[in-house]
Amino acid sequence: MTFPTFPPGIPPPDSEEIAAAPLEQLRLCLHQLPAADGNLVELGALGRQLSRSHAELDALLLQGTIDLRAAHLGLQALLTLLQGRDEPLLFSSEEALALLEPVQQRLQLGLQRINRVF
């Protein structure tokens, strides 16, 4: 049985994560759209912003879903390993925590990415 690989830790938020969430960016662009009627320069800028916001939204949701799926597979692998044993398990709670830590990190990373959308 192979286990998925996990990142070594959760990176700190970067400056892009501090900016407005993609859904908020989309809302602002849509709000500005009627005022730009007929102004090709403004419409072009709004179109580019809508495109960037959509791409960011798509990337965050996709990566967050991948992270959640990886955490789910990690938990399934650990449960399968634990349930398939015939003899009693002889490991400490610290060792159990060490097994679960990468799964928890990946789950947290996925949730952070999905929450970033909003």
C-alpha cells in the first residue's frame, strides 16, 4: 500500500491572499459593468479583471479540492491499515499523532484555499 505525499507544512499567507477574495472581485466588476457601457477602454479593463478573477477562483477551488481529496485518501489509507491488523497495536499517542499530522496539514491547506474564495 502506498500513501500519498504531503507538503512539509502549511506556507504562510502571501500578499495575494490579503487582497479581496475572487468572489468579491467578481462582484465589484459586475457592479462597475453598467457604468462602463460604451467605453471600450473600461470594458476591456473590466473584461481582463473578470478573466483574472475567474482564473483565480478556478485555481483555488481546484487546488483546494485536490488537497481535500488527498487528505481523504490519507485517512482512508490509515484506517485500512489499522483495521486490517490482527494483532493489537503497540504505538504511543505521539506516534499516532505523527501519522495523522500530514493528513491534518493537507486538510487545513485545502480548507484555507477554499475559504480564500469567499
